[in-house]
Amino acid sequence: QVQLVESGGGWVQPGGSLRLSCAASESIFRIYHMAWYRQAPGKQRELVAALTRGGATNYADSMKGRFTISRDNAKNTVYLQMNSLKPEDTAVYYCNAYRGLGPGRSDYWGQGTQVTVSS
């Protein structure tokens, strides 16, 4: 059974840092690319960062230079290091495993972890 379990969310002051973790089942981690999305209240879910199995990364423009996605293959875990956090980064962050493109794409999602940035 596919499992994506996020952890590491919480409250942080503006300018602070958090590291999110997503532990995946081995069967998924071996063959799927990994990504982080977020959804703020009243807004659509948006891509934060993606990391392919080959190591290529893609970041949303507003996260470039502040967020870093990485993976530990030995631990079947993907991370999202978030620095210089802003109040507008407040959202539920979701771990995503994806494979394929367009209509053939398959996705798995974690349950989400809340990140709140406020003073």
C-alpha cells in the first residue's frame, strides 16, 4: 500500500526556517518522482518544488532561493528545507509522488502538514 507521511510542520516567525519531511513506501520511492505542493485557505493547490529520480529540480518562482528540495534514498524520504519564511507561505503542505505526464500521470498524496508563519 502506498504511503506518504509528512512531518515537520508547525508555527514559525517570519524570517524563520522549517524542514518538512515525507517518508514514502519503498515501492513508490524507487520509481516515482517527488514533489511538494501547498494550499492556502481559499486558494488552489500550487506546486512548491519537484525533484525527479534523476535529480532534476523545479521550483515555483516565489520559492527560488528560499526553499530546497532533496531526497535521501537510503531513508525513502524527501525533504523540503524552507528558509526566510514569509506570512504568505502559510499553507497546508502536501507531499506528492508522481509518474508520467498528462492523462497518463499517476499521483499519490500525503495527508498534509500545516505551516503557519506569523509573528
